[in-house]
Amino acid sequence: MDVVETYETIVPKTSRRRVRAALDDEQSRPHVITFTSSSTVRNFVALLRGMRGQRHKRQLQGVKLASIGPVTSSTLRGLGLAVDIEARRYTIPGLIEAIVAHQVGKQ
């Protein structure tokens, strides 16, 4: 039997700088950040590490965190982040539906 690796999750070297720049700039700060797996949560938190004090919490103020499902939500909570939106259907279309429903509910 052969084992074939189908994908690998890596974080490009430029990601830390790019994420921090996007969060620092109030004009480009995202309204929603989506997480489609526990590895996306862990990688995001790793990119935020090293920020002084509570800077990352301040940078996430006003940003909604959206999870594809309960396993990913559990990872977010376990790493100290809030889950603002969680998909009922654990698919990308389900995540989009949850985000749209959240935004519509705010109006």
C-alpha cells in the first residue's frame, strides 16, 4: 500500500506581515474572518503571536470570526477567540449562508 500526501498546510513567510498590516489599517480591516478548519485557526493565531500585550485583541475589535462548524469553533474558543458566526451546514456554502444571515440580522 502506498500513502500519498494530498495536501500540506503551510504558512508563507510573508503572511505574518500581511495579516498584521490588514488588521492595523482600519480602512482595510476585514469585517469577517472565516475559518474552515482547526488548522486555519491555529495558523491564524500563530501569525498573531508576538504582538505586544493585547494588541491582537484590539486589532480584532469589530471583526467577526466565522467558523465552518463545531470542531473549528471549539478550536477558536480553546485558543481564546470568540465565535461570532457558526455554519449550520459544515460546507463553504453553509458558511456563506451563515455570514449572510448574520449580516441581514444586523439590519
